[in-house]
Amino acid sequence: MSTGHCTNSFSKGGDASMFQHVFAEMNDMLDEIIKSYPSAEGLNKQELQQKWNLLKRMSDGMLDEWLMFEEKMSQIRERELDKPASLEPEQEAVTALPELHLECFSRGQGYFKLQMYPQAIDQFLPVVNDYPDSALARFYLALAHLSLEQIYESETHLQQIMLLKGSARLKGLVCNALGCIQAKLSNPEAACSLFAQALQYDPTLTEPLYNMEVCRLNRGKLQYANQLGCV
């Protein structure tokens, strides 16, 4: 087998099609299990069970490999390889935060992106314990709690962030999340007041505007994490 051939296909975009093919096969297998398992019997049922166990092993293995890859990526994100030619003062302050280099921080981000919120909380808690003034780590923690409908825990961290030093954009996102909490508690007026406060901190935020409409129409899904990557 030629390693050169593998390198060429990867560099020409073969990586994307390779992963698409793998996930397409996994989805086809899962669709077969969902469709056939309820009525399957005997050997057919055993075969479907074996396929299910295979899918679980593949999924768990991919998740572990992805998290390890994310850890390695996080180690070089702040180096010259992934740094723009010039940074705004706020961005320079963020890249200087020592907690961003912690393994548990990058793992927490990975779990958060995968919507595995209990696992994300387990990773961000020690970060906040060691760096209680880390507004960004505390914000991830607050949003994870909010996603699990753990309102008290989320609000406690969000209120703490408002007492810390942080960018106007982050404060705006915090006000937006606090507004979502009030909306969940059936306090639309308080929610809209917080959404307006979020826009005062940062008029470019779109989530507060959307959430105002959700409250006005009394329908739709509140948004509070879509712009997290822009902090």
C-alpha cells in the first residue's frame, strides 16, 4: 500500500468524502436497525443486536479520538500557526488567559459542542474552582446548566460574571442568557428588559432580537449559545 497515495487523496479533499462515506454507512445501518428490530426474531434479531453493538463501539471510539484531537488542536490554537497577523485588544486579552490552555477546558468545549452538557459541567467546574474570575469558563458552565434546565445554577454563574471584568460583548451575551431564564420563568417583561440591556452592551448581537420576538409571539425556541464562538 502506498502511503504517498493516501497523502495525495487527503490533501485533495478526500478527507471530507471519506468521513461522509463512513457516516453514511453508519446511518444506513442504524436506519436498518430502527426499521427491522421491532419485528425481528431469532438469528435476524441477534444480527441486528450485533450491528447495534458495533455502532455503539464505533461511536464511542470516534468520540474519544475526536476529544483527543481537540486537545492537541487547543495546544496550538494560540500559537503563530493559528494566530492572525494582528489581534484586537480584546482578542489579545482572551488569548492570554491561562485557563484556555487547560486540558479540562478544551475537553469541556468539546463536550459542550456535542451537547453533552453533564460531561461539560464536570470539565468546567475544576476550571472555575481554580480560576474563579474566568468569565469565559463560567459562561460555558452557566450555559450548560441552562441547557439542562438547571435554572438556579445557571443564574448564579451568570450573575457572578456580571461582577467580573469582561468584554461588552460577553456582558451582552450574559444579559441575553439571563433574559432567557426570565422567559423560562414566564416573566416576559423582565426577559425583554434584559434582551434590551444585552443590545445596549453590544448592538451587533442577533440573539436578543430573536428572543424578543419569541417572547412577543409566545412561540419559538430561545437562543443563547449560537454566538458563543464570537466571544
